[in-house]
Amino acid sequence: MTIAEWLARAAKALRPTSETPLLEAQALLAHFTGLTRVYILTHPEHRLDDATLQQLDGALERLCQGEPLPYVLGEQEFYGLPFKVTPAVLIPRPETELLVEQAIVWLNHHPERRLAADVGTGSGCIAISLAHHIPDLIVLAVDRSRPALEVARENLRRLRLSQRVHLLQADLLSPINASFDVICANLPYIPTARLAELKVAQHEPHTALDGGPAGLDLIQRLLEQAPYRLAPGGLLLAELDASQALTLPEIARRYFPQAQITLHSDPAGLPRLLAIQT
């Protein structure tokens, strides 16, 4: 079977479940053959061997069953870096890059501040991206899930940042007696009742999505702990759901009455990031 024949068959099979069936088929082909997308597009006559076809068809079946493409590929790009992902972790998303961007801007303006915490690290994408772009930054990456931390550990090994990003299994920052210049958090923030209607909840870990009745359980607990763990003049960044744009700043004000509290919007124009500058 040629590249063109397999792509046509795969795109047809994916059409009922995918908004971009041809692109996903091309991504599978590139991943399992090692061929570039340019080669795939310019050599439709290239014949695929039986072993490769077997791998491709198995991956295609997983996609047709609704499994997200990053889990099938075992990888997702985030902030220009490749991250291993498994069903033990949330798939990194472009909107979370806003948090990384804001943290990097702040750290570049405060070169004397070089200790950060990433709470709910999952795959480690936030902690690792920060350490990659700020060469003298030290990051403590915390998660309560051991399987998630194993994925983060593999990403640290791949990207050679194990010396500056340290992993800890813990419930938020409760066992930590230290103060941080920057605290970053992409904690579960989806209200429990909404999970049933969301496609993301069919495959990604509920513990990384379910934020309780209002979606604020873990974020509020972090805000309770943060005044004792955020250094004076420090910055806390927390991703949020757009529906929490009115209530979350009010909650934050209880714990940081003197701080500058702002909301940042994502590329879609939706409130996505809470920033607390003490």
C-alpha cells in the first residue's frame, strides 16, 4: 500500500470523529515512519511495508475510538518543547502557555528571583519550560499523583533538566516550609457537574480536571497556603476557567488584601490566568 492509499483510507475512517482527519492521518504516518511531512506530501507513491502498516492501523483504530492524538503518539509539543504524555497526565494545551509567558516575563524583570514552585505539575510542562528558558532558575515541581510524577521524571531526563527541577509527591504545598519567588499552578478547575458533558473527561485523568462543585476546591486551598509560601514581592499565577473570572479574584483578595490582582486573557479573549503580585 502506498502513502497516498493509506492516507485516503485513514482520513475517511477518521472523518466521523475528527475535525482534521487528514492532518491527524499525516501525523500518524510521520510518527510511525519517521518521514517528514514534506516527504509524505511529495512522495505519495512511497510504499509502506507490512510491519509499518500494522503499527499504523493499530494507532488509527485507537484514534477512531476517540483516544486523543497525543496519547496515541505518546508526545505533545508545549512552548516549543516535546513532552512525553500518557493517560496519567493532562495533555498540555496552548492556552497554558500564557502562564509560562507571564512567568518568564516577570523572571526576566527580576533576575535576583530564581526560586519557583509548580503546583500540580502533571507532565512537568510548566516547570520544565520555565527552567529551559531561565537557565539559572530552580523549580520545585509538586504533584499528588505518583504516575504523573514518573512522566514528569522522564521528561526531565529527556530534556536534561533534572539538576534544576526537583520533583515532590505532595498535596499542594502543605508539607513545604519554604518561600518561593514565583508559584505557578494549573490545578483542576472544571466544576464536577460539567465533566460529564466534556469530551476531555472521557480519556484524560479526572483527578487533573475535577475542581469540585464550583471548580475552585484546589485553587482555594492553594490560596490559603500561599501567603506563607510566597516571598514578599513575589508572583502567583494560576490558570482558571472563564466562568470563575468574577469569583476567583474576590477569593484571592481575602488571602492577599494588599496585593495587585489581575486577570489575563488567552488568545481566544477568555479570562484564563489569575496573577497575584505581592
